[in-house]
Amino acid sequence: MGIQRVGVISDTHLTQPIEELTGLLRGPFRDAEVILHAGDITEMAVLDAFAEREVIAVCGNMDSQIVRERLPAKRIWQAGKFRIGLIHGWGGKQGVEERIRGEFEGVDCIVYGHTHASASRRQDGVYYFNPGSFAGRLGVGGKSVGVLELGETISGVIYNF
């Protein structure tokens, strides 16, 4: 089995796709067959940026009512031998991984957003991956996305821009 690459994005905070977003398909997401969006999309039209790929998404706390009606708050995606939980997250940055861990059973990885800070770490047999925020951190830049690499194990790479 080769390595499968999965694009991971969160916290776009856009109402329409922009060139920087669609450009991810020529950059970090060029080899990704699937894109995971961990919420705070804002409007459904944003996902059109990835129309040529399979998109699996959840809603976040800043999403419109339409996004909240169309997308679940959490889901599990079976990717080969791996079960990947996808959720936005909530509350303060401290303790977010403990809060979201309680939402899933039997997963190998939890992908989340909300904090606008990237994270890539393994704890108690679960790999936690936060791509950071496409929108960046208010007033300080720090835009990032991620790519999960699914092979013998799960690992992730953060791309800052």
C-alpha cells in the first residue's frame, strides 16, 4: 500500500472561494484525493474551491445556519485501515483535545480546528491533528493548512504561508 495524502483545512472564514484557496490544489493539496474541512467554513460556496476532489466536512461555531443544517458537527471517516474522527472543537484553546477526545470511540486520529493553532501529536494511541487556520490568527498572520499521510501509520505535515 502506498501513502495516501489527505488535504486538511480548517477555519477558512470565507463567504466565497478565493484564488489563495483554490491554489491549494496546485500546492500542498496537489496529491490529495480527499480534502477534510474541520469547520468554520462560513458559507457552503467555499467548498466549491475543491469541487474536483472528494470533500468531507463538519460545521463549526462560526458557520452560517445553512452550513449547520447541511453538515454534521462531527463524523468518522474510514480511510483504509484507519478511523479518523473529524470535529471542529469548542471552548478555550487549553483542554480542547481532552474535550474532543470524549466525542469519539475507537478512532486512530482526530482532526480538529477552532484554535487557529496547528497541532500534530500522538497521545494514548490517538493522533491529534489540527491544520491551524486558513484565515490565520486575527492581526498576526499565521495562515496554515495540513496534509495527513496515511501509510503504515498516520502522520501529518503542516504548511505555513
